[in-house]
Amino acid sequence: MIVNYNQKIRLFTLLFVSIFLMACKKEFLETDPKGSLIAKKIQDYELLLNSGTLQARASQIVMSDEVAGFEPLFSVGLTGVMSADDLRAFAWEDDIYIDPLANDEYLTISRSLYASNKIINEVMDAEGGTVAQKQSIRAEAQAIRAFLYFQLVNYYGKPYAEETSGTDLSVPIIKQADVTQTKFDRATVQAVYELIESDLKEAIPALPSYISHRVRMSKTTADALLGKVYVHMGRFDEAIPHLEASLEGFTKASIPVGLYDFQKELAPGGSFFPNMPPMGPSRMQNVYADREIMFLKQTLSYYVFASGGIVLSPETVGLYAQSDRRLDFSVGLPFPSIPGAVPPYPLGMRRGWGRSGVVSAGINAPDVYLLLAECKARKGELGAAVTQLEYLRKNRMSGTDAHIPTAIAGNEQELVRFILDERIREFALLGERWFDMRRLSVDPIYSNTVKYQHLVYNQDGTVAKTYTLKPERLTFRLPIGITQTNPELPQNP
């Protein structure tokens, strides 16, 4: 049954890519010279916003430094490693995708960018609707475009550094929904961040005030995104009011938004019950109902389900307190996790479980709490930072373990490091750590929190392989297919 599901996903992806490529052929463009989507009424443009999918999968999940490899399953297969591309990504090779037509990060995000640009440029002239409705839809598209470019700049541009962002190259800035465009120039990292900031600042006043659906943008989600953008730019003071405004919006949403209390939800009658031993509880049967998702952009990953060739490293597992219920969403046995049928992972390593192969790559409530705590700590507001951090931890573990030790709570650097570790605990195997690694790699104080080695372990716990991350590979190289058709674009080292 799992294999059939995997085959269906691959077939759908191939069909979707084929349709997209056909839409780029000259003969098709001659019938619709400005693009492949036809929208006239305001309802048509609104429908373009109703997608909860970002990309088929995300390489940064296996590139993050909280993972390790397990040699008996370290090969391509549903219960091992998802693809040969993921093997290359785990090894931090220069080119992850060797197929010129393959690149889930660039191609799928570009399709979403096309739709956003179409709405931004055309919706004000759409048939029907009021001016206010059109402005709101346009604002949503601007906020989504900002989100998409934030993803792209964190894949293909160097980590933001104020002194070099004006010359570091990122991706082309495209503001038109025109598939006939053939000339592209790579914009600087600074230019892309300026576009992200301006889009969000312009959009926020016209956005719906509060969250009413998880695939639609609101002021609450846009404020969270802008706060996160400022964190990545090192502008922590400017991030705080936006993150605080986002938290305030949680209580006014028309759907449940906020943190789950894991102690409650893992108990009988809770959202994550019943537990399915020995594998654990189910976290994400319906992503559209998950209260911790503010803006849904999902991607496929079996590393939170069945794939056991890339797992939580011994060091990562060691970060969790014994009562931390986040560990319930991992298991110490390879799939299908039948005790006695397969030996456990060595050194306490664990694979992810409970999310049915789906990862939320959008905007999530725990991120807002942790980013705000980090900003407060960096600003020296240690008490406020501890309050935010302990609120999240009390929803994850017993009260005793949730408290921050006094020696850490009263020391700015120790508290920031604790928060960064908390982010690993919260987002393990979800891909968020990769973006943290990038921003921290250029941090003058906390750059040593980034690990630059991936280890692959044998069944007996000895090291079978070691891979080392070069600083250059904190930035993806442009897709081979893009550089082949646009040879004038400078390639990343």
C-alpha cells in the first residue's frame, strides 16, 4: 500500500512537470503569448491562492546537521533513503540534481511565483468584486511572493551578510507572469531581501486581519514572516514588534491557531491518540486542521514516516529531556519497527515517525515563539525571553524539565545557545535547521553552533563514512537545466 502511494506521488509529479514543460513550448505560447494561465473574474484569481503545496520534496531536510546516516539502510529505497539526489544532498555534493529537468526547489517554487505575479499584475482589472476585495487578494499574492523569494534566496544566495549582500548573487527577480521572457540576470542578495521587505510592508495593511484558512495569507502570518526575515538579516530589534503582533493575532483567528499541549494530546482522547506502538502516535493525518500551522506550504518527506536511512544523530537525541514528548514522534527501530524482527539503531539514534510523509514548510506557530525568545535574549531582555521559551516547553514536556536552569536563564549567550538547541529539538527532521545553519554560519558569536560533518554509522555504532560540509555548499548551485539554457548566468562555486 505504501509503495502504491509512493508510485502515485511520482506519477503525479511527472505528469505535472510534463504539463508545465508543454506550456513553455513555442506553439503553445503563440496561442497565449503572455502566459499559460487564463483568469478573468475575481474568483479565478482567488482560486490561484488556494494551494497548500510548495514543492515535491526539500533537499535541506537531509542536509541539516541534526541528522546522521545508518549504513544498513543507506541506499535508495522507500525504507532507506528517498532518492539518489538525497544521497548526494546528505554528502553535501556540489550538484544535488544531475538530471537537467530535475530540481524540486527551483522549479516548483518558480511555478508558484508565476501565479503570484499574475495575480499582482492583473487582479485589479478583474471582472467583479470590490476594490477592497481586489486589494486584499493582491496583498495576499505579494505576501506569498515574499515567502517564495525568501525560500529562493536561502537556497541560491549566500547567507545574508550586510557587508557583502550588495555583491553576493542570488536568483533573478521576476515580477511578470510571462513565460516568453528569456533574458534573466541574477539579482544580489540585498536586492532580493529588499523586494521581500517591500512586498510585505506594502501587503500587510491590506491583508485580512486574522487567520481564517491555513493556505491563505493574513496580517498574522505576514507579520511572522517579516519578523523571520529580519532575524535572518540580523535586525533583531525590528523583528520583535512583528513577531509580537503575530502572537497577538493567534487569539483572534477564526480557526484554532497556537501550540498543542503534547501531554494532553498524546493522552486518551487527544488529537495524537491513539499511540501505535512500537512506532508511536500520528501527528499529521490532516494538515489543514493542524493548529500549529499558520500558513500551509507542504512538502513530501518519508524521513518523518518510513525512511530510516537518514535519522536523528546521537547528539541530537541527547538534546532531549527524558520527559520531552517530542521524542514520541520518533522511534528507535527501522521500519516497520517490530521488536525482535529488526535490531534497534545504535547509539540511541531514532528515525522520524507520525507525519504520514508530509512536512509543513510554511509558517508555523512554534517558530514565532522561538524567534521572539531569541530576539529578546539577544536584546538582553532575558526574563521576557525565558517566559516565551518556557511557555513553549511547558507544552512539550513535564513542568520540572520545562524550566530553564538559573545559570542559563541569567546569561545572555548561554540562553541564546539554549534557544538555538530548542529550535533543533522542535524542528528536527523538518528542514528548518538548514536555514538556521545558514544565518548562524555568518554570526560573529554563534557560528560555532553549526556542525560541518555528517556521519554514517554501522549497525555496531562504528563510523562507516564521514562527509564534510564546505562553506560554499551552504548555498545551492543553480540547477543544471537552468544554466544549460541560460549559459550567461553566473554559477555558484
